Amino acid sequence: MARLEGRVAIVTGAGKGLGKAFCLGLAREGADIVAVTRADMEGLQDTAKGVKALGREAIVSQVDVSNEEDTLRMAREALAKFSRIDILVNNAAYYYGVTRRSFTEITGAEWDRMMGVNVKGPWLCARAVFPAMKQQGKGKIINLASEVFFTGSQGFVHYVSSKGGVIGLTRALAIELGPHGICINAVAPGYTDTEASRTIADVSKYDTSRTPLRRLESPEDLVGIVNFLASDESDFITGQTVLVDGGRAMH
């Protein structure tokens, strides 16, 4: 039997890139999927089609993760369809099309949007699914951080800061969620070849000489760790941040 058979996973930012890969990866392990996005509904439908082709159920939901009512509706829709929520993957982030610029040139509005989506979003989504996971006595929450928290990144002070916030959120919530049997961990990817990354830089020019594995990361490189953290195999792991970047940053 697949290791996630009978489980239900919510994945935010699921219209393309990492989110789509996570949906398909979790479905291959037996999970039914609630695929969530704010704007890319066409991509979301394609993700759901891919999940169903793997023999699993999927529903889609248009959600702004920085909006509390949207996240509460997301949880209600998941429970109405599947009667349970076992896994939450907080993948949605403000990253697509972000322009690199000095910290002195970033506007307050852009800073607030970054924090609203990247830090407030995972907090609100965790709050939304918590009652169901608490009632079940078990749950898995996986937050997407980033290698840039460990290395910094020129012109990305708001993004780097937000991913530091994700790691702090993960550690703090681990303490509060642990007594309810809920594990929460973060995954920190390196620079990954996705549609969003291609709006930031030319992926073909990425310098892999500093990466011990000597290649650019792909979304599929992250599926294994997410499936592991979503499964029973990680039941005694919480509050951790796992770097998946080919060895570029080590801690």
C-alpha cells in the first residue's frame, strides 16, 4: 500500500512549478489533493487533471493565503469533500516576477506584500487546518523556506527576511503543535528551475560550480523530502529545516 493512502493534502501555490510537483508527488504516494492558488486557475485545473490521472481525487480552490477568510474557506472545502485534513504544504509565495533592487528602493507596500504572503500566509493556513488536525490527533505541516536564509541574496532583502520568518514560524509552531501530534517542518530549496525562477534570472546562466552536485535544481528534487515529511516515517521530526540545494549551503 502507498505510504499516504487515505490521506488528504492541501498544497498552496499549486498552479505550477513546485506546487504542481508536490501535488503529483503526494498523489503518487496515495494522497487525495486540495490544490490551491490565488490567480493561476488554468494551471490549477491542469494540476488537478494530473492528480486524477494518477487515480487520486482532487479539488481546486482559489485562495489568497494572506486573507484569513479565504484560508478558513479552504479548510471548509477540504473537509466538505474529504472529511479530513492530514497534510498541509505551505508552498505559496510572493516570488514570481520580483525585481532585485537595493533595500533602500524597496517600497513599504512591496515589503508588506512579501510578508503578507510568505509569512502571514503559512500562519493563517496552519491556523485554518489546526482544528481538523487536532481532532484527528495527528497532522503534518510542511513550510517552504529557502537556501537564501543561510546565504543571503543581493537585492532580495524582503524575500530573504520573509524566509527567515518562515523558519522562525516553523520552530515556534512546533512547540505549540507537538502536544497535539502535529509535526511541522520546513524545506529550504536552492535556486530551482521553475517558471517563477525564470522571471528572476536566466536559469541557463546559473553558476553551478559552487554546488557540489554540479547541476541546477529541479522541482522533482524536492518531492522526496516533502513526501517523507508528510508520511509516518517522519513522526518524530518537528521544528526542523532541511536544506535541499545540492550541498551549496551546509549547516
